[in-house]
Amino acid sequence: MNNRFLTAAAFIFSLIALPAFADLHSARAAGQIGEKADGFVVALDPSVQALADQVNAKRQAEYAAVAAKKGQSVAVVGSVFASTIIAGLEKGAKYQAADGSWKTK
């Protein structure tokens, strides 16, 4: 596995995704959406479920494309992306740690 490629792809994805997901940023800041360890988000407030579904659909497509290029599973790609996304979260954002517990940055 080429982790450097996946990490670089995750970093680029996070830069590209940020402007496109301005609502995601706001929902994270409000504690309405959390970042899961698998690279997807969860709606912690039911009012943002549609946003979470939209974000997850886009991420699924991106992870599947990268997985196909690298011969990896979507789960592996998602976990690498999750590390990059979680590392870049702002203070106060909620995320799922590797042990499954939820934390606030």
C-alpha cells in the first residue's frame, strides 16, 4: 500500500472539499456533525441529516475512485482520509477516535 499517496490525496481532498462544504464547516462548529474514524460524517443533530447524507455520498464517490486507482478497499482509503480530516479540524469540532469514543477537539 502506498500510504504517502493516500495521505497526499486525503490532504488535497480536504483542501478542495472545504470551500464546497461551507455548510459542513458551520455544522461542525455548531457541534451538529461529527467526523467518524471511517472517513464519513454522522449527524449529531437530526436537522443536518440531509447535509450529512450529501457529504457522505460525495466522500463515498471520492474514496471509491481513489481505492480503484490504488487497489485498496474503500475502508482503507476512508480511514486514511479520516486521519487527515480529523487532524485539520478546528477546536471544538467533534470526532470519533480510533477506539470508537467521541471526543471534542
